[in-house]
Amino acid sequence: MQSENRLFDDLAKVLNGAAGTIAGLGREAEASARERAREWIGGLDFVSRDEFEAVKAMAAAARDENDALRARIEALETAIAGAGGAAAKPAAKRGKGAAA
């Protein structure tokens, strides 16, 4: 009876060790897959979050500046149109290749 109990104890220890080993292999496989994915994504020239946020802020600032300049141009055009019709249109600029 005692040897039967010991057999079950040994079997339980072996199964417990196998379960721990399998769990360790699973964690190792997951870590390896994550590392491979990181390397693969790193080779695709993705930008970091910090770089993305910096460019996003620059684009927003440029958009705001563009809106301000558009409003300024419209105000100047309105002022010119109010000053007189003949002076409203500036003369066309001639490039290097244009005849005089």
C-alpha cells in the first residue's frame, strides 16, 4: 500500500515538472515571437510615437499660420478693392524668359 502511494507521489511530481516545463516553453516562445515582431516592424521604417507627435504639432502650427495669412490676404484685398478699382489688380510679374 505504501509503495502505491509513493508511485502516485512520484507520478504527480513528474507531471508537475512537465507542466512547469511546458509553461516555460510557452513563455519563451511568446517572448521570441514578440522579439521577431519587433525586429520585423523595426525594419519597416515606422516612426516612433514621439516623432509622430512632433510632426503633428508642426502641421497644426503650419495650418494655424496658413489660416492667419489667408485672413490677412483677404483683409488686404478688401482694403485694395475699397481704395480703387484700377489699383486693385497688381501688374503681372514677368519671369526670366518673358519678353519685355
